[in-house]
Amino acid sequence: MTAGPGSARHDVTAIVNGAERRARVIPRLLLADLLREEWGLTGTHLGCEHGACGACTVLVDGEPTRSCLVFAVQVDGCRVDTVEGLAGAGPGLHPLQEAFRSRHALQCGFCTPGILMTLVAYLRLHPSPSETEIREALSGNLCRCTGYQHIVQAALDAAAAGRAAAPSA
Amino acid sequence: MRPAPFEYFAPRTVEEALDLLGRHGDEAKLLAGGQSLVPMMNMRLVRPAVVIDLNRVAALGTVRADAGRLHLGALVRQHALERDGRVAAAAPLLAEAAPLIGHLQTRARGTIGGSLAHADPAAELPACMIALDAVFHLRSARAQRACSARDFFLGLLSTALEPDELLAGIEVPGMPAVRAGHGFAEVARRHGDFALVGACAALALDAGGVCRHARLVIFGAGDGPHPVRAAAALIGERPSAARLAEAGRAGAAEIDARADLHATAEYRRRVAAGLAARALQQAAARAEAA
């Protein structure tokens, strides 16, 4: 883009999956595009690009957020967590990812990162959800392959595993 | 889909935000949670030359309760209505409606003021605010004024806000009697979708069980939330189930229901009557139990 209104760049510094990252962005750059195009974190998928499908959900300061509806410039100073950071540094998967694998809770996998990030945030606040509550929590995430059955089962498994690992919760 | 270019400002104070709004007025958009504005920008239905991001204005993000009144900063996130005990105590209707606003991700980012200023006719919060007799505090660099929720909503996506005005805060008064109750009912295709029709009610009874305060609002059916005039007829009466069902029907008869892809006008009117009665009955039962 040539110089003009809206071409001024803004500095962004964010803690992304635990590590500091910097960028200089034009205001209209979406967070999803900063993650994917500039920082190479292509685990965050863009489906509808207007906040209907939930595929691009990431955590901003711990809250599930549609990264197609946030401008990159807005996360300056924030913590951003994406699906790449879920498993941590270890060789294994995050328990939620493990549950998705063992329950066959994905087919094409396009919606999976957004669903995982939504559920991670949800289960943190609601460690003992009912099936209905899981379905409500996932109402903002569209899956076009699975019919949700296995996704809900995986979420219930992960919740149970989480309770077993932390009996005080 | 990506938004058209815009100039971006992130003020830290209300004064700074108002100054920017005063200077850029018509060509500027205030960005709060962005859950309605950014989709419209992505689709280029809206192309503001200037975006004034309110998310760093800390003064707009506070919740305060005193003497039964609830003061909500415009930038308070919608999920705070579900989570904050002060909301549940002072305005349980808001806490009950909140989980039905959009989805988890929408509520985490979406703000109370943003929803009100956007004035979608199917949104829950405008209707609840009218039912609760809320007062909105509007500010510009020129002046500040108070506007009742009832006078704020002018129709489809249209409010009393002037181009240089900011909805800064929302004040929800306590209920006027000890025995008060609220009710809420809506029908949507899926959880979190905009309501096809909804209704909310607030009632207060005196010690003898006679209705002293009645509010009923139907939303999602027409161009905006509709405060039902017939609710006033309940005052001075004992709210029997039959009487409340009649008020619901009268309310539905008042609305100018719209037809669209999802429902006919006749469907909306019929469902509105049932939901209005249900919201009133819930409110009455709670008031009687209080």
C-alpha cells in the first residue's frame, strides 16, 4: 500500500505462547493475519472472516477471542495464546488434544484449533460441565464434518481427566 | 475479506476520546468490543476513515454498585454480567440474559455499551435496559447528558447518540419495591443466535400482592425493542396467570412485527404473546417468592 491515511505503522509487542514477539503493523491488519502471515503461526485458521465460524479463536489475555475481529494493533501489551502453544514444550499433546485424538473428534481438522482454544478457556472456568453446557460453550464454533458428537465426548473426557489430575477443582 | 484502510487512535482517557470524536465526528467510528463493527468493516459495509479504539480507556471499564444502584462502564465486557456477583445482586435480569448474548467468544470481547449503541433490534441488552428503567450517560466534548433507555432507542440500528457523543456509562436503578421479580424468555434458532423474538419483564408487588410496578419489553420482532404500553394496566391488580397472559397478548398486538427469512410476522406476533406471558409469569412468581 502506498503512503496515505491508514498506512502509518504501529509497534506491537505481545507475549505469544510465552515468548515475546514484535511487529510493526498497519491498523487494518487483523490479529489472525499477524499470527499467520507475519509470525508463521498457521495453526490459527480463518474460516468466515466475519466472526461467525469460530475457527480463528485464540486466547487474548486468557479470554477466547475471534482473531478475525481484533486488529493486530489492539494486542500490544497483551498475552496471546494459540494452538501451537497448547502442548507446551514437552513431546506429548495437551490433555484436550489427546482426548480429541482418542475420540476421533476431528475429520478435516479445519475448525479444531478454534474449538480447542475455546474449550481450554471454558474448562478452566467450568471444570465439571454437563453435555448441554459443552454444546452451549461450542455454539460459536462451526464444524462441517463431524456432527459435534465426538467433539462433545472429547470435551467431557478432557474435563474428567482434568478433574482427576486436580482433585481440588 | 479485509477492512479498508483507516487511521487508528487509542486514547487513554474519556476526554481524549471525546476530543478525537469531536474532531473526526461523522467519519469516525468508536471501536469497543468490535463484535458487530469489525464484521461490517471486514465486509466493507462500513468504511470509517478513523477508528477510535476505546479499549485502553480504563475509566470506561468499571462496575460499581451503591445503594442498590448499579453503575456499568460502557466498556464492561458482556461476560462480566454473567460473572460479577454485584450484577446478579442488583440487576438479576442482566445476569440471566447475559448467557444468551452471542457466543462465549462474543461475550468475552463484546461490551455492554457497544451492544446498546449498535442497537440491533434482536439484541437482549437494549430490551433489558428499558425493562430496568436504566439511564444512559452520554458525553461529548461539548456537554454531557442523561438519556433514559426508553428514549435512547429510535429504531433499526438507530439511537439518540449525536455523531460526537459517546455512551460512557449505564446506571441501573434498584427496583422500587421489596417484592420484585424479573422474567426473561426468548426463542432463537441455536443457542447464541440473535433472538427471533424475546420478551423481558420486571414486576414489583406490595405486601398485599398487588402490582405496583410493571415493565414488559418485546424485542427481536420489529425494528427495535418495544416497551409494552399495556403493561401499565397491571398496576393496581393482582397478577393472576390469566391476567398476565392477557397482558402478553396485548403486548404482542402492539408490535409491528417484521417478516424475514427466519420467521413470518404472524409467527413473531404469536410467539411474542407467549413469551411475554411467560416472562411476566416468571417475574410475578419471583416477586411473590421474594
